[in-house]
Amino acid sequence: MTRVGGGGTIYPLEDRPRNKCRKWKLQVSLGRDLATGKYRRRCRNVTGTYGEAQRALRDLIAETEAGRSTARCGDRFGDYADAWLASRRDEVADGTYRKNVDHVRCIKLHIADARLSELTPEVVERMYDGLRAGKSPSGKRLSGTYVGCIARTLHKMLRDAMKDGRIASNPCDLAQAPASDTAERRVVPFERMRELVDKLDPTHPPELVVLAGIRGGICRGEMHGLRCGDIDGLTVSITHTMDNTGKPREKTKTLYRTRRIPISKSLRAAFDARLAYMEEHGIPTGPEDPIICNDVGEWMKPGVSSQWWRRNRRALGFDGYTVHDMRHSFASKMARDEVNPKVLQKILGHGQFSTTMDIYVHVTDEQMREACDAADW
């Protein structure tokens, strides 16, 4: 039930003693408006004695509270957010859960004490603006891209609140989230892909991770969760993944990421080189043993591959690129070679076609030049 702040106030509207005044203004406080930051009030003018004005004020308070009550409007956002995170703990990958925790921390900084029923598109947009302006846990301005990620987490949370019957509609549906302002990922130029591949040693785990990204579009976490038995001829079964906790998960990030994909003969040769190295050095190569492991066959955290790449990419001549950029480079190369987009979507394990074409496939200056030259007739 929405409570009226305090006991309300009675103001005389006539410059007369209380016992002679017959016109009054009643006012009750409804608390702060989350959208504007100002305090809300409800007022009513009445006539009669002061005692009658007191009774009218009590009626106004009861009417206001009853009229604004809902079945679940007492739910604090902060309490619901904590319960929602607890339910997510075993439902999503550790990396996704940690992102959710960070996003909720930013959101609660602004609306932790608000009731779910008080959230409106204006309140949500005001929170976005605050985060962009530096009202964040770190005190730093957040990028539009990061606030966009926060917006998606909040949308998912409030969608679940709708399913629970706690709110009637999702204010995020009408709130305008900030536009992405992160620079587009870099992709290795087509003519330099061979140069990079020739410099990588597939017997070394981090280098095999980079190579599998650019030759097969397999991401870092999937490579670190790969078992020796997952490689069968010219196919690889992606059924596990690993995040930076170092514990292999028994499922991939999403349902679509669990897949069986074909690989090229050159990538199969790279896997064979790694397996031969492991056998030669007494590293276990059983079906359930990891192929990306240390010298005693123990699982390696994905961060190890990223650290190796950051230390060596300048010497390799690819400074500024990330391990994940290799997967984007693979997708762009396949699109340039006119691979069917739906086939590419399945290889990459994307649930939505737009993810493949709008995020992973990049257009190069060379392709734009070729397009313009084709129009020069």
C-alpha cells in the first residue's frame, strides 16, 4: 500500500482566527517523484469548521492510500533485484552472472529503495542519464555501450517481474536506452591472415586458441572447454565451455552454442599437431581430457590465452587486436567468400541472424572500394 508521508497538513485560506475560518486547503505528501526528483503532493480545498477539515484530511489520506494500492506494490526494487540474482546463480554461466551482479549494483545505486510499481520509463531514463553522467559505483562516466548492457539486464529482470505478477507492464519497453558508442572491433585484413597463421605454433595451447579462432571461428571459452574426444575427423563438437573461474561448465553459454561444426583440413592438422605433442610429452589425451591444458594435463583458465596474446601480439605484428577479434575476422572472411549467412550463423553458434551479420561480419575499406569500382561503368 502506498503510504502518505506524515499526517498531512491543513492550511487556512482566510485571514481569520481558526475558530472563525471556514475555508481550508488540505495537503498530503506522496513522497519523491523518481522521474523528476521533486516531492509529490495531493491537495484539496474544503469548507467548514477546523474539526470538519481534520476529518476531511483523514478521509483524503485514506482515499489516497486505498486508491494507489496494488497487490504487490510494496516490493522494493533492491529486494527483488537481490532475489532475482540469487535465482540466476545456477541458471547462467558464471561470466554472465558476474555481469548481472555488476549491472544490478549500478541500477540499485539509483532506485534500490523504489517500489516496483513506481518504476516508469521516465525513471528508467533518468537512471541511464545518471550513469552516463558519472553517478556510478566507481564515480566514473559509463559508456553508452555499457549502459546499454545494463538496460538489457534491467529489461530481463522486469520482464521476469511481470511474469511473477509483481508489475503490470515493463517500463523498459518505452524507455530509450543509450546508443552504443564503442568502436567497431578490428578484424585482421584478409591478406594478413595467412601471415598470422604461419607465425602460430599449434602445439602451444594459447597459440592454438588464437589459431582456432581465425581458422574456425571457435571462441576462447569454447577452446578452453574442449576435450580431446570432441575432435572427430573433420568435425568438432562444442558441448562445454569455460570461464575465468577455471572450472569447465557442463553446458555452453546458450543452447545455440552447443553444436557440431565442420573444420578445415588445416585446422584439423593443427589439432593433430597438438595431440601428437601431448602424447610425446606424456600428457593425457583421453576422451575427457582437455586439449588446452598445462604440461601435466590440468585445465587452463581462458585468461591465460589472453595474457599470452597481449604479451606477444606486438612482436607478431598484430598489436591492438584481441583474441576475440580472431572470431570476428573468421566471420568476415567467410562472408567475403560468400558463405551462406545462415550456414555461418550455425557455425558461430548464434541464436539470432542479426548477431552474425550486424556484429560479427565487418565490411572492410577494400570491400567498399570494390563496390564503388563495380558502379563505375
